[in-house]
Amino acid sequence: MSGGPELSLARHALLVLGSATAVLLLTTVLLGVLQPGPTGALLVVGSGVVGCIAAMAVAARWSTRVLRRSEPGPAPD
């Protein structure tokens, strides 16, 4: 290893699923606080699902960068 940060598969999974859980928790809190009607609730839940997918993508991209940095590069000639 090149001394960069290490990230195991378990940490990767926890990071990605944790970020999605945080967004869904925020969506649930918003539904409880706002108490919108049926159309408003559908919009809040829909944006929560889209936010969840976006959070997972951002977390996965970040952890993939960390993994690539920790891999040794090609040997110099």
C-alpha cells in the first residue's frame, strides 16, 4: 500500500447505506413536521427517494476514489 487511506468493503457498504439512511430519516422528519396533504407528501417522498439515490452515488464515488488512491500504482521503469 502507498500509505493512503484504507477502506474495506464493509466500510464502503456502511458509508453508502448510512448516507441513504440519513436522507430517508430526514425525509421522515420532514413528513412529520410539515404534515402535507397527499400531493405534498408524494412530492416529499419522491424527492426523498431521489435524494437517497443521489447520496448513495456520491458516497460510492467518494469511497471508490479512496480505494483507488490506496492501491499501488504501476512500478516505475
